[in-house]
Amino acid sequence: MSFSTLFDAPAVEPPTIDPANPDSSPRRSLAARPSVSDSVFRSVAFLAGCITVAIMLAVGVFLSLRASEALGVAGFSFLVEQDWSPESQKFGIASVLFGTITIAVIAMCVAVPLALGTALLISEVAQGRMRSTLVTLVDLMAAVPSVVFGLWGVFFLQANVIPVATWISTYFGWIPFFRVEDITGQTLTEASAFTSSAFIAGIVVGLMVVPTQTSVMREAFSQAPIGEREAAFALGSTRWGMIRAVVLPFGRGGIIGGTMLGLGRALGETIAVYMIISPIFTINWEVLKTGTNSVSALIALRYGESSSFGLSALMAAGLVLFLITLVINFTASSIVARSRSGAESD
Amino acid sequence: MTILLEPTGTVIPELTPTAPAHTTTIPSPGGTPIGPRRRVRGARLDDRFNLLGAASAGIAVAVLLFGWFSPLSGGVGWLLVAFIAFIGFYALLVSFASDWQEVKDRVMGVLLASAGVLLFGALVFVVAFTLVRGQEALPHLNFFTQSMELAGPLDGLEVGGIVHAILGTLMQISMALAITIPLGILTALFLNEVGGKFARFVRTISDAMTALPSIVAGLFVYSAIIVLITHQRSGFAAAMAITVMMLPIVIRASDIVLRLVPGNLREAAYALGSTRWRTVWHVVLPTARPGLATAVILGTARGIGETSPVLLTSGVTAVVNWNPFEGPMISLPLQVFDFVKSPEPNMIARGFGSAAVLILLVLALFVIARLIGGKGPGQLGRRQQERVIAASALDLQRITLQGDRRVLLDASAAQDDHRPQPSASTPSAPPSDPNPKETSS
């Protein structure tokens, strides 16, 4: 800032200093005197900033205002009620929020190992042209529309992953999450009990968030100081030893931050989830079993038939989702910024 | 690591006893010849055989398990078992010849590579799956020239098409871009070139907005514009929803690109006495142009693929709608979503066809972005460099010509007036307005 104020004055009179008595001349003013074009540019840019902030604040304020109507009626029960029928004043996001988090956690289980491995592959193993090709591919993957992932999930993955789900539930059914049984406690084995589950949606969402995570992690890893890498090699370390001793500790902030950024995107993912799941409004602990829900799928499902109050209730659900992703995103970016790899000077 | 890659051992200087202290002293080779450079990377023969052997053992185990003992079935499960067996056998084979550290290194190397193969395989597979399933609908020319107006759900693929969705996508994205490009780039300029407390606030807000789930953006437009003002779904509302989604992406990407413009270019412009606006227009923007184009195109690719905000705002229709302010106007991703909701095989084929068109559109945008923005700010292609060199040669000629003329003029004036002649060594002032276009191309 100080630099630009110093150099902004377009035309400064040459200082008239009497060589005999330098103190006699008045001290030259260094204040900026912007020209006309500069002030126009500044005010236009300022205006653009204002419009951007106005749009963004309008979204937040409007959401909060409309949501407060429903939140005032529901009160605390909004967070613990599982059913969703605003017409009878009985609605809450317990089940949809639970479903959202289940899907996101499964997505993280799929995405984090893949992203970590790919980021290390790109930054440590691949060389030259191979590396830039892989980076391009990761960027390209981030641009594939979510409806395409949804199509793939519904028409290919679903049929092919059901045997795996059946197998998991047969052999790991003693873990409560992986159990699949009907209301009477009878264990189910037929394929129709495993379709449209949180497991399948989680895998697809996981694949969708891998590129985000990979690029953040790769960025962090590639900044690991070359001196420390060479020191590890010089002490006789293998490549994996070097990665464990230097790259992973250095990029820890990037790993955590990238994971959380991906988590934020996974929580907000709509269309692929909506295409795959079959919505239910109860908390379903059995992730392999048919039926789950998510906040965004709830909005996509119910917005059309809603009355004004129903819309306000959906707004409240959307607001809660937005607040969660907001907190996650800000935590992630502050972790990345505070970590050693995020710091500019080292 | 880089030291290993650098060409070493070419010339080792003779060391003298007077070598300064605190420097690395390389012992003299003492007449022994320096051999050819050693290969420090690359696989030995037994590494390759280890891989091959482990792979065949893994496949064999998987076939055995699935063929004979068969509590398992399905392609995915087969791959999983084969992979786990492969890793186990590989560790065993490596451990015959090396210590524990090397076993860990090799196994982790294989795991990293397989993570990459799995991810990129999945990407290629997702895209290829859509393109292959789309082949059923794509060869029909009417798919690109007709709308679904006259096609019923049971009609064959030779009737009906998606021209209405393509037109809708183009119109919606153009409207969104008409708002996003100027607003986004100006805001990014505000963040970088004007700065101050308010700019930090703007940056925080726009960063926060990247967290906005797309469905919530759609819900906002639905209840703020459609329910309150227009009372009908329209292409304009969809464009607004896409704008709310794209604006933070474009601002963030342009912000990063503008930050990459070298500071010394700006300082040079300021040192020549240019105002801030002229610096922005003639130095910052031209330097960042490829990056800005990439930012906008990648934002466009994301905006085109957004389904959920459009789902709430644009409405579903089967006819071409030229008026963005009235009546529903469908877009490609929403059309895909709408097609595959139907159980009819022909409709699903149309859905895959539309998805293939959408993917090809995104791919084309991505390739264009790469072609434009593959280079960093300030890096020029060969032809651009030639043009810049030619332009500066012209400038030099012009400046020296003007200088010579002025010296001649001054000399003749001195002869007339007997004024003290200015020394020829002081260069005359360069023209006050150097042609600024030379940096821009």
C-alpha cells in the first residue's frame, strides 16, 4: 500500500531546494493526487466490489430472514425431529442431516486415500511430461459435470457394487454399521435390499471430490524444501522414508485442509446423490441398506410442492447446510494458511 | 534429488593448496578415469520380474477363490481380491532380496501408483461409459436439429432431439457470463490493485461464498426471484442462479492469476510515471490475459455442468424457447436428468446422448482453456516473442532517428545563435508516449 501511494502522484513539481540552505524549502507533500482516470478506475472497481458483496450478503441475509420464520415455529426440535411435514408443523433435519453426514464420511473414506496417493504420485514419483499430464487430468476431472457422475453411479456402479456390499454385510455384519436387516431383525441378503444406499452414493461423491483434495495436497507437497529432501536421501533414506520423514510432516496442513475442503463439497453435493438414493425420513445406521437422505436432496425433492411456510422450512435446512460448509471451509483455509507449507516465507 | 539429476563428473577442477577455506573440496581423482554416469533411477531386471510374478500370483489366487471356493462373486470383488493378493505376493518377493526398509519403499511405490491408476481409470471410465452409451442416440442427425416437442415417450430415436436444451444452455451461460466476466474481473482488480480494508472484507465474503452449496443458490433464486417477482420459471432466473454459483469461482481464480503478475512489471510502469489505471490497462491485464481467460473458461465449464440450481429455477420444457424472460427454458444437464427419470430405454438412450454432448462441450472448453492458459503470466510463445522483438527494434529505430534529428536541429540552432552546443552524449528524451501495445500482444 505504501508503495502505491508513493508512486501514484502522476505529476509532482520538481523539488526546489536551495543548495545553500536545504531546510528553508517547504517539505514536499507525498500525498497521492489521483488523476481523473485513476479516480474513475478506483470508483468503478470499488463499485464492483460493492455489488459482489451485496449479491453475496443478499443470499445470506435473505436465507436467514426466510429461515427464521420456520425456525421460530420449530425451535430446538428442528435439530432433533426426524420427520419432514411442515404442513403439520412437525419437521426437523435430524434424519436428513444424519444422511448427509453418512454420505460425506463414506465419501471421505473413498476419497482421502485416493487423493493422498495421487498427490504423492504426482509430486514425488512422476517426472516431467507425465507430471503435467496428470495435473491436467486432475483439473479435467474437477470439471466433469456431476450429472455425469450420477449417470455412471446409477447405470453402472450400482449393479457392480451390490455383490461387494452383500459380501461386506455377510462377513462384517457383526459391526453394527454393516448389518442389513429388516424391522424384525431378520438379516437380508437379496440384492434389492442393497440398492440406492448411502454406500453407493458415498462412493460416487467420493470420486467427485478427489480432484479438489488432490490439487490442494499436491500444492502443499510440492513446496517441501528441496534441502530437507536431499538431506533425507543423503542419510540413506529410501524414497518412501524421505516421504514419511519430510514430505508428509511438511504437507500436514495441506492434507488436513484439502480433506476438509473436499468434505465441504461432499456435504453440498446434490444431483448425483439425488439420482442414486431413495429418500427416507428416518435415521438409518445401516449404511449398506437401501434408503438414506441428504439436506440437498431434500430441497430438490420438496421445493416444488411447498407452500410459503414449507419453503421457509427448506430455507432453514439450506441455511444449516450452508453454515456447516462455511465453518468447514474457513477452518480448512485457515489450517492451510497457518501450516508450514502454506506460509509464504520459509 | 536434483543433484543426482544434474550432469556431474564432467570437469573437476584441479585443486590447489591455496583453495580458500570453507569451501567444498573434492578430492582429486588421481588419474583414475571418471566412468560413465551411473543410472540412479529405473528398475532392475528382478524388479520387473517381481512385479510380473506378483501380478500373476494375485490373478491366480483371485481366480482360484472365485472359481472354486466361491463365497464371492462380481467383477469389483474379483479385482479387490486380486489386488490384495498382488500386494502380499509383491512384498514377499521383494523381501527375499532386500531389507525391511526397501520392502516398505517398494510396496508404497506400488500403492501410490495404483491409487493414480484407480483414479484416472475411474475418470476415463466415467467419461467413456457416457460416450459409449450415448452412441445409440448421437448418430441420428435429428438429435441435434429437433426438439422434443413432437416426440412422445415411446417414439424411436429417429424422432426428436435436444436442440432446445443446447440453445437453452447457450443462452443461460451467455447471460451468466455477461454478468460474471465484468463483475468478477473488476472485483478481482479491486482486491489486487486498489486494496485496503474493504477489499479484505470483499475477499473474505467471496471466499465464504465458494462454500455455498449449489442447491442453496438455486433455492435462493427460486424464492427471491421466482416466488416474489416473476412468478414463473425462466431462463433468466436460471442464469441468475448460475451467476451466483460462478461469481465466487471466477473472482477467486482471477485473484490468484492477478497476484501472479510480477511486481517488477508494475513497479517499472509506476517508475515510468504511469497512473494506476494505465498500469492496470497496459501492464497488468495484458500480462494476466491468458490466466484470466483460463479462469473464465474453467468457471464456464463448471457453470455449464451445474444441474441443481437450474433444476429449481429454469423449469422443464420440450420446445425451443427463445425468450429468456418468459416460460421455462431447459438446459443440457437438466435435460439429462429429465430423460433418465423415464423408464423407457429410448429416453435413457437420449439421456446418455445429451450427457455425451455435455461432456464434449466441457472437454472442448477445457482444451481451449489449456491452449490459451498453458503458459504463465508474461511467458510468450515463439511468434509472440518475434513480434515483440520486431516492435522494439522499430521503437529503437524511431527513438534514435528522433534523437539524431534533434541533435542536428540543436547543432544548426547553435550555429545560428552561437549558443553553447548541447553535448551529443546526453541522450535526448525518449518520446513521451511509448507505444504501449507492444506488451499486450
